[in-house]
Amino acid sequence: MSKAFLKTPDFWHWPKDWVSAIKNRTGWTDDELAERVGTGARNLRYITNRPPTGRTLILLRLLSLYLEKTGRIPADKDPAA
């Protein structure tokens, strides 16, 4: 089997990176961040420590393709609009 099939996709690490970046910039704890996101600290740890599945995986794949094809993040305003 080729190594390309065994490699973890880049988007697998995004939620963990996002949580780390937010916590580093704000100084929030897991509990504070979870409260602002609207979930519990346990749920937040579960999301960051396990690979995405189901709908989450589909959304991350869509986001990855969007970034690849457009070169910008979805939150940016569309220059054509």
C-alpha cells in the first residue's frame, strides 16, 4: 500500500491547532473556551483528541477543498461581490 494512503490529511489537525491558537492568544482555559463555544470542556477535549468523523469530517474536507481552490478562507468577503 502506498504511503499516500497512510498519511493523515492536513485537516485532521485543524481543530487541535485552532483550540491551541485561541487558548494561547487569549489565556483561556478549556472550561472558558468550551463555554464560549457552547459546549463542555470534556466535549472540547474529545473533539481535539480524536479524528473527525461523520459530518465534521465532511465539513473539514469541504473547507480544505475551498481553501485549495479559492486560496482564501470562507469568512473573508468575496471580492466579486
